[in-house]
Amino acid sequence: MSYSRWIHSEFYTFWSGSGASKKEDEQFCCMFSLDSAPHFSYNQVKEMIKNPDLMRFKITDDLLPEHIEELLTYMGQFIADVDQHYFVKLSNIRGGQ
């Protein structure tokens, strides 16, 4: 699932099809150039949401404050989508409870 595309953003961000079996292993990809596309686990994304300055170390050091705000939006959507996916998955395992 894509959260941003280069048409409207300087980033192409998406939930990477990792084939994970638990949410902690799900991957968020943040492409900011054709040759730089770091992937982050669910837990790494949560860390960056709690401490946005980490993005400068993990993504690129020249992020502007508005880039960080934009990325926080996409990261929050990723976390919500992953949480929802695993809630539904668990609910289905428990027979809809």
C-alpha cells in the first residue's frame, strides 16, 4: 500500500510486501531517490514517531522540518494499517471475537 508518491511528494513511501507473519516484522519503505530506499520495521517506525530526529540519522540528514512532519503522517498511517491488519487477523483466528 502506498502512502505517498513522487507526483505529490518528495518521497515515495509504502508498506513493503515483506511476507511477515507478525506485525513487528512488517516493513515501511521510504524512497527519497532512485538509489536510496531504506526499509524500516514496524518497531523502528514507532521509534521514529516517538523521536522524529531519528529520521535524520536513519533516512537522510538533510530532512527539513516539513519533511519530517510529512513523513510522520505516512508513518502514522502505516502503523494504523498494520495494527488494523493484525487486529482483523487475530479476530478471524478467534472466530470473530
